[in-house]
Amino acid sequence: MKSRVRELREAQGWSQAQLGERLEVSRQTINAIETGKYDPSLPLAFRIARAFGEPIESIFLFEDVS
């Protein structure tokens, strides 16, 4: 799944650590989401969407790999 987390985080001027603190996850988790190595749980995806004030589907973009 592709995400716009890095783009949105940088637009806010937040570091990965700062976003992690807001979401109560580690900086490493934010890095893994941004690099596509980890897909967040649904509750975490909702927290990310609330942090940026955007709908989930505008942040996380499904890529069909078939």
C-alpha cells in the first residue's frame, strides 16, 4: 500500500519522532510506514488520518499488484 504520510508530515513541519509521539508509536514505525515496509493497523490508520485532518483513503492508496 502506498501512503502520503511523509508528504503530509513534511508539510506540517513535523519530524518522524514528533509524529510518532502524537500517534503514540515509535519513530521507526513512522519510518516503516513511510517507506512502505509496514502497513498500519486500522486503528493506527484512523489516528494518522485524524492527525492530518484527512480521510484515510486520501492518505493510504491501495495498489493492486495482480
